[in-house]
Amino acid sequence: MSATSPKNRENLLNLTPAAAESRLREFFTQGGLPVYRAKQILRRLWVNPAADFEAVTELPKSLRAQLALAFELPRLSIAARQRSADGTEKFLFILGDGQAIESVAIPEGDRLTLCISSQAGCALQCAFCATGAMGFQRNLEVFEIAGQVREMRLLDPPLQITNVVFMGMGEPLMNWRAVNDALTLLNDPLGLGLGARHITVSTVGVLPGIVALGERPEQFRLAISIHAPSDSLRRELMPVNVKYPLSDVIEAAKQFDRRVTFEYVMLGGVNDATEHAIRLAELARECRAFVNLIPLHPGGARGFVPTPATRIRDFAHELRRHGVEVAIRKSRGVDIAAACGQLRVERLGRRPPRGPNEHGDVQVA
């Protein structure tokens, strides 16, 4: 078997399980080696992940060396790990090019949800979001997205993630090609093996991506960041509303054949009046959406103030009175800067943002 230069090694973690197995079978066939080894290695990519090929001790040492010359299993480097008094844990990962992303692990009963990032930074500049303040840097690759869950399995002791939400840094549906394969890795039994209903993609309403997600056969969940019940207010809070107006987003939600959740951050004196609740209820009824009210995390406020808890309860009551199911999300990790983007800014400072068109991979479905 011919040696491959380490700098030209193929990243197996950027491939779906089916593609990785095919590539490994090809490698063993060309080398005149037992093809059954491909299955052994495949399980060590995601199911029972190995830190590197040297850790795959069920293989002969010489074969491990050959694999390490041909392939790579890149890691995400943990630069910071913080634990909140409520059990929430936040991770700051440094990527190979020095960019940084965040993940947050949130325990709740027998569930452990990991909030993952799909981009370094974000181009959308929502007015209340700490990630938007840092600007867009680049899209994440497949292995950098799914690898956030993989790294949880490599901890000692491991964190057994049961649910994943794409609610970290970035807009997942503006990185659809990578997110599409990452969803396969998260769900595939030969990948991370999470049930599709335990995986939620959150979007501001990128319409082509909603359509693409709906065309997948798996029952992935969709959450839409609404945050305002009118176009005029939503444009002030979320510039993307100019390209994807609220009426179009609601229509896309109506066409999505699975249950949709509306995410609604409560901004004191901005979007929390009774008339806002009544209009939001109308929109939710149109597409049979569940509404998730989110107390503003003070670290992500950027000049906004949180709606008082009593007002949030009144707002929720108004929604229920108009026939809409609603939940109030607990504010988690306040003591560890768990608002998305906070830890990255604290550790690395703000970097000059790049326009979304400065990165060739920024795309939708």
C-alpha cells in the first residue's frame, strides 16, 4: 500500500457513514487487506469514537500506522469549559484555523440537550443577539458541526447527549450543504444514532432551507425564530425579514408537514404587549405552531432589557386564551455567560466581521 503524505490525508469525519464505509472498503481492497476492517473502523468514527487511529487498539499497530498516513480524524480543541450552578455546561472550541465556536449542554430530567453551532459568527445581525454582534467569519464543515457532539463522547467521563438543537452560533440553513450531511451523521445508527425527533433545526426563516429540510424523509424538528408578530417590528429586530418577509415564513411553516415551533425572545417594552400576543397567536394558529417564549439572556441583550417574569406569564396566558400551546423556557447558565457568542467574545475579543458574500461557501439549499 502506498503511503500518502499526511498533509494530503482524507478527512473521514467529513463523510456520511455510507460514504466513509465505501471509501474505507476501497482503501482496503486496493491494499489487499481484509475488507471487514472497514466496519471496525466505521464504528470508531462516531458510534464509539476514537481520539485518533492509535486509539483503535483492536487493529494491528502496522495497520493503524497506514490508516494514519491516509486519513485524518480531526478534533475540536476545547479552549474553555464552564459549568453553571444549574448544571448547564458551556464549551468554547478552537478550530484548525483559529476560529472559535460554542456549544452548550443543558440537562433537563433524563435529557441532555446539546446546543450546537453551524457557523463561526453570523451574518444576520439580529438586534438582540451576541453572535450577530461579532459578524460572520465562515461556515463550518460537516465534521465541525457533528464533531461538537462527538467531542462530548470523547470527554472523560463522556456526556451522553440525547437531543441536539441547531441554536448555537450561526444560521444553519445558510450552510445547508454541510448541515444536510451533519444531520445524516447525527441521525444515522452508524453515526451518532440520535432519533430524528430529538434533532431540531432552528432558523430565522430561510425559505429554501425550510423546503429542503421538509423534503428529507426523517422527522427532524423545525423551529422558527419569529421574535415579532409584524413585518415592521420584525424588520427592526431582524434585517433578514426584508429578504424573507413574515408572511412568506408563515406560509413555509404551513407547508412543512411536521410540527413547527415558534421561538420568541421576550424583549421588555418591545415585543411583549398584549396586542403582540394576540397577533402572535393568529400566526401560530395558521400553521398549528407551538410557541416557545424565551426570556432574554442579559448577556446577549445589546441594549435591550428582559421582559419581567410576571409579564411573560401574562403573555403566555394570552396565547393560551387564544388557543395556542405555549411554554416558557427556563433561563439557563446565566452565571457562565451562556448566551450564544458571549464566551467567544470574552476569550477572543471581537474580530472584524466579513460580509456574507466574502465566503464562497455561504449558501442556502
